Amino acid sequence: MGWKEKSLGGLIGAGFAVLLCLIAVSLVGGATQKSTDDEAIPYPEIPRMTKEQLKEIIGKPGVVVLDCRPEEQWRASEQVIPGAVHENPMEVKSWAGKYAKDSTIVIY
């Protein structure tokens, strides 16, 4: 294989990687945008709150804030919500029962 074929293959691979990143960014961005159409929001039956609403209730009795980011992302991040408890998102069954059912549970 000559240098032109290798360069073209690398370009196609890089282009594909960029396309995947753009798709991922658009999906993540789309999930955070407000919409009046419930179809645009994944799991519209799950209540959501703004950061302003969270600021009003954080630290109050009966409010539990769970940081459910993957372990690597959680450890590498400098951004945390004070008082949040980290739980592994891949092991929900192991921790879901330890929080009171009458609590307000905020998961991010």
C-alpha cells in the first residue's frame, strides 16, 4: 500500500471519528435543551429540575444528591455538587435500596 492509500485511510478513519464525536455531542446537547415536546426528552415521565431549583433544596433534610457519573469521570472532575454522594451507575441494584423511599433523590 502506497503513502496515498495510507493517508486516505487515515483521513477516512479520522473523519469517521469526528462524525461519531459530532453525533455524541448533538445527542448530549439535545438531551439538555428544554423543549415543550415530551418526545424530545428521554424518559419524559422522570421529573427534572434546574440548578436553581436544586440550590433551593440542597442540604435540606430528606434530600439526597447522587453523582452517578462513571468512576473515571467522577475522579477526574473538579466539579462536584457539595454533599453529593458518588454511586456507580453500573451497579444501581447494589445501592438503590439504601436511600429512603420518601426522600427527594436527585441523580446527576
